[in-house]
Amino acid sequence: MTTHLLIGDVARKSGCTPETIRHYERIGLLAKPWRGDNGYRYYTAAAVQQLGFIRRCRALGLELDAIRELIALAGQPEERCESVNELARRHVADLRQRIADLQALADELDASVHRCPGNTIAHCGILESLTPALSDSTPAN
Amino acid sequence: MTTHLLIGDVARKSGCTPETIRHYERIGLLAKPWRGDNGYRYYTAAAVQQLGFIRRCRALGLELDAIRELIALAGQPEERCESVNELARRHVADLRQRIADLQALADELDASVHRCPGNTIAHCGILESLTPALSDSTPAN
DNA sequence: CTTGACCCTGTAACGGTTACAGGGTTGAGG
DNA sequence: CCTCAACCCTGTAACCGTTACAGGGTCAAG
């Protein structure tokens, strides 16, 4: 056990690239591993675990700062997990908001596509819908 | 007419900041305006129009490269507008895909939140769902 | 002893802005 | 005429999360 894993091994096991792993170390997201005399990083299985956690969080769309926060929380097993719940709920709300925004954009552009008679560019409904009225200056701000 | 508009005027009228306008000029998205002896940029109403177009496209989530393409197409009024339609349809498809992805993420995290008994961090269902199994190494790749 | 696969560092790129720092110009009020 | 605020200019670096170099060192097999 505690086999000396090189960064490439950890990369294969965790699904991150060596570059990403070094990056996470630089920004303080991943603990610095033991270094051999040759300067090589030698990892334990815990690092693979940690990176798996980060990867899963990233896959869920969490930002690195949020992940940092989660890692800090995970280090306090006695505490109540309200903060974790709160963070997760906030992220879900964020996602739902972004979904609604994208939905609105998609619908708007879709409508333009359907309105366009498919004529020449000079009469293209899509371009028209994108072009602001000529003498329209934002009146008050 | 053709009043000499300073970059700040154009910014107010178009809704972009002066910094963004200079940026668009640098990357070749916006035509270089006439320059006075003092080095100031002097714009016509056409620039306001152009920037409004860009802003609307950005608001719809189009990338600058796509906008560049649209501007090029808009310069060929005789051509059929199939390319414009194609670009718009591709973008809508892109948006729908991103919506589906985000939806899946939101649902997954939401499920974790609801499954969590709200106990201590040591028993937090959310953190558990984020933590990969211990001896799980990506088997084949 | 060479080859090739790995490791290291440090820096810059991607996209789309935004934010400086360090200067010059203009126009209105005193 | 002087001063002050409000603008303009350029060039560079920051943001986010990676990825991709360049230019080197190390190691194990043949």
C-alpha cells in the first residue's frame, strides 16, 4: 500500500491531466505531495480520491472556489452540514437561472429563424431582428 | 448630421463601454474610425448601429467569431440568406444542448440535496454523493 | 549508451471583457 | 490665463479553468 504514485499514474486514475493536477496544486486546491530527490511528485491514494472529488464537483458545474469551500467543510466532520446544503442549493438555483436565461435566448432566436422568409440577405428576417432601429439611442440611463 | 461622436458618446448610445469598443476595434470586429489630430476617435451613427448589432448578438449568446461571420454575410445583400439561417439554427441547437446539460446537472444535485438527511458533515449525503468510491480507479481507457 | 517515456519549471494562450497606470486634450468657470 | 474635472489615448495585466508550449532533467529497457 501507499505505493509511490507518479503524477501520470494519478492522472490516469483520477481522470485529470498532469497539467491540471499541477495547476490545482499551484492554486492551493490540492495538497502538495511529497517530493523525491529528483523533484518528482509522489502521491498516495488519498490524492486520487481528492482529485476524483474535485472532478465530480467540476462535472456538476461548481466553480473552483465553491469546491475549495466544500473541501474546507469536509475537513470539519463534527459540524452540521447546513453550509454544504446551502452551497448546493445556491448552485442549483444558479443553474436553474442560467437554464431559464438560455431558454429565453433559444426561443427568441428560434422565433426569428421561423419568421425569416428565407429570401436574400437584404431581406433576411434574422438579420433584421438583430439590427437595432436606426435613430434609436438609449434615451435615459 | 454625421456629427462627430466621441467614443464616450458612442458608448452611451450603443450600451457598450469605451473599453469594449476599443477592444472590438483591436480584434477587427469594428471598423477603425477616423482619427483627429489629437488622436481621438471620431465616429458616425453607423458605428452606433454596428455596435448595437454586436450587442444584440452577444445578448443572444453568439460568440464573437459567429458575429464576425454575420457581419461579413450582411455585407453581401444579394446573396441568399441560407448561411445566416444555418448559423442561427446551429446556435439554437447549441443552446438547447447546453440547456439539457445544465438541466441534468441541476436535477442531479437537487436529488442529492433532497436525499441528505441534514445531519453532521461526516454523514452529509451531498458530500457522499460527491466522493468517489475508495478503491475505484478508472479501469480501462 | 541510446532511445523514448516520463518528469520538472515557467510562461503564454484561449474568450470576452474589465481594470489599471501613466500620460495628453478639451472646455467651462474663476 | 490658470485650474479643474471630465474626457481621451496607449499598453499591459487581471479574471476563470484549463491547455500548450519551450527548454530542460530523470529513469528504465534494450
